[in-house]
Amino acid sequence: MTEALDEQKLDVGLVLTESDREDIVSGKRTIKVRRLAGWLCGLDG
């Protein structure tokens, strides 16, 4: 999953889903998994 972050030279990525919310940390990289509805409304940062 961190291959895309490596390719784009990013430390933080965002995945939008229907229901999940978590942070996946791998070394210095973080993937934020957020609910789409909450993210669109600015309620889930």
C-alpha cells in the first residue's frame, strides 16, 4: 500500500471508504482511511 506514497514522494496518503476509519502507519508513512460522507462534510479530518 505504501508503494503509491513512495512513487509520489509523499509521507501521508488518504483513502476514502464507505464505513472505515483508521490510520495505518508504516515507518514514517501514514495512510489515513476516512469515511467519504464525513470527509465531504468536513466532519472527519
